[in-house]
Amino acid sequence: MNPNSFNLSALVKFLGRDDWALQFEEVMGDHFWPVMDEFGLDHEEIAEVLGNHWAMTLWGCAFEDFLTQVFEPDGRKFVDIYLKSRGFKETARSKAYLKAIGTSVISLYEVSEIVPGKSFLARDLLRGGEPVAVSEGTATQTLRQWEKIAARIVEVGGTNVITGGLLPYSPEASEALLEGLKDMSGKKRSRKKLILDDDTLRLAAPLFTHAWLFDTLPRLLGDDQPLVCNSDGDDIVFHEVRFPLEAGITEKDIADRFAGIDDLRQENPQFWNWLGQRPTAGAARPGHPDALIAGVTMEDGTPVLGNLEVKGRFLALMVNSAERAQRGAELVQNILGKMVRTPLTTIQTIEQLKAAHQGRRSSPDDIPPEVATPLVHAMLDKQYRAILDQPVAMLGDITPHAAARTKAGRKKVAEWLKYLEMRSQSGPKPDDPMATYDFSWMWRELKIDDLRR
């Protein structure tokens, strides 16, 4: 059963009676005023930034919160007054749905076992308990395994359904919400898992709107571009430094000079990886602590600083920062000397690379999915197997294998794997090789597959 099949237009129209509209505006203010003050936007401007779908979803979140409110001095509840006055016009199922909303609470859920068009499992992250099966048609088309959502789940006729206001939460929004709930509930200093009761969650309903908007609006307004750096802590800016070869110099001459250089590992006659030093255990992470680290490593964990490739009459150095471009150019010139001439450099930012990729149409030269998928999956197998024995920031800078040896560590490893799985499915195409990668072997390897639920 799809909750969207319930028509609430008569209920919304009933808002115009007596002073209900004014009371609803107060609830709307609780959900939106702090955000409006922070961003200097009115409600209409926020709706314009979000688009009609999300503006209506947020309106629905506030409206459903309003339906749960008990108003003094006589303890009135809007749903009860409506059903007493107009309930004869509603079906038995609709009346059951409205009564269920009136006693519902919003919570943060983790999604799993999605059956598109039919159902999913939802684990309540704030009240605890086992996952419950939810019957849902529309949202299951876009939900991702292990995604976190803010929603109200109600039981109607023995079936769990979601109401209209469902918000997908990023990991950052989830963390902000949890911090806000700890502050509100007075459990900020507690090290125990946050467990809240229904009364606390009813009071906290506006926080769910705040957390989602404070995470979403900066990205839509272009104010919150993620900070990305490489493993050296340098800002990511892609450089290609092209060294023209002097007359008479061949690729064999280049290979002979590069042979025996410890920092260069040859992959084929024209291609070398430029390697750095493996980080020592416990070493401080370079760069901004909140930055995303982008980089490639060899199977043994050695970082790859860049690549060198002979392309016709050029030797191309490809790196991802200005600092590495300078170091790499000096390395090449020290090794090759007069075998190369003055280099030419081209630069591309992350934004330019994304724009170029988004504007590119597919061509017959693109690798077909049936060819790309096994190649990408084999690469990911190799990469993730190496990561299992490397320090991971989400695990407190210890390796997954080490973390999985303790009860607390097992839970952290499970969260880390769920994060990897969810992120792998975030691309626009469900058949993308990244989206179809199967992480189940990692759960088994770490002996925590009992937590994959």
C-alpha cells in the first residue's frame, strides 16, 4: 500500500477553520525560522532554491508535526477535531491512517533489503529495536542500501507504511542531527548509544528539518564545496607537464635512464608510476582535518604521486597538485637532463574536470558496461583487499582487520562498510560498475556478516 494514495486535501482545507491556520503557522515557524535567519532567505526563496518536490516534502514534514500537536487550554488535537466534524466523509482506512499520523513520531532510520516498487527494511537508529518491513512503492525506486532517512512509519491495517514527509540524510546531516538531539536531550556528555523516547522525538521534530536544510542549502547555493586534497595535504589541481623529447631520443633511451630509480616503477615500456613513501603508523594526517583525501596506492599501500608516460615525441608527467608538478618536473629534469626540452603545463581544477565530463556525450569508443564491469570490479577487489590492512580514519586510524577483533570495533567496521556500500551506489546510473560492486566478501573476510542487517 502506498501512503501517497491517501488524499489529505480535505484535511488541509480544514486548516482554514477557526484559528488552526495561525497555530499551523507557528509550527511552520519552528521548522523554518532558524534556517531563514541563518541564510537570510524567506520561505518562498527557500522553496525556489529547493524546487517544488523538496519544498512540498518539507511542508509535509511540518504539517505532519502539526497533526501530532496537543493545543491548550483544552488539549485539542487537530486530527481529532477534523475526524469528529468530517470523519463521515473518510473511508475506514483513511481514518485509521489519520489517527496513526496523530500519534506518530519522526525518527532516523537505516534502510536495507530494498525491493524496488514493493518494500524495504527500516532500522530505527534513535529508538532501537529490530528492523521493520515497510510497504512502499515510490520511494523504493530511489532509496539506496544503508541510506539513512528521516520519516514517520505508521501501521495501518497491519501494514507499516511511511507518511508523506521522507527526507534522505547524508552522513554529515545524520551526524548534525545526532549532535542536536544529544544537546536537546541533555545526553551530550554520555558515551552510551543515544536512545530516545517518543515524547522527546515529538518535541524534536523541527530539528529534523533544520539538520536536513543546513546540510542541503549550502550545496544548492554553492556555498559548501567539499575540501579535497591529496595524501600530501595539497589542494587537488590536475597538472599535465609535457616534456618535448630532443631529436634522436627514443622511448628506450628514457627507459634506460629511469631503470633503477627507486621512486619509479615501470608498468609497461611507455608507462611508470612515481611512488612516494608509505605513511608510518600513528603519523599525523597532512592537510585540513576535514578534507576528503583523494589518491591512489599500490597493492602494498605505497602512495602513487603521479604517472609518467611517453606519448609520441613527448614525455608526459600527470599529477594532482601544483606541489607535485614542481617536484616531479625537477625529478624528470635531474634524471633526463638535456634529453628533454622546456616543458609545457596544462592545468584543470576538479570543477573543470566535472564540467568537461558532464558535457561529454557517449561515443563508440566508450567501454561497454559488460567489458568495464569485470575490470572495475577486479580493480576494486585489489584496492579493498589492500585497505583491510591499512589505517582507516573512520575506524580511529586502525586497520579494519584490527578493529574487527573487538566488540566496539566490529560495530565501527560495520558502519564503515555500510558507508562504502552506500557511496558506491550514489552514481546516476544503477548499472554503473561502481554501483554493482558486491561488498559481501568484505563482511565475510572480517567475520562481521552477522551485522549486515
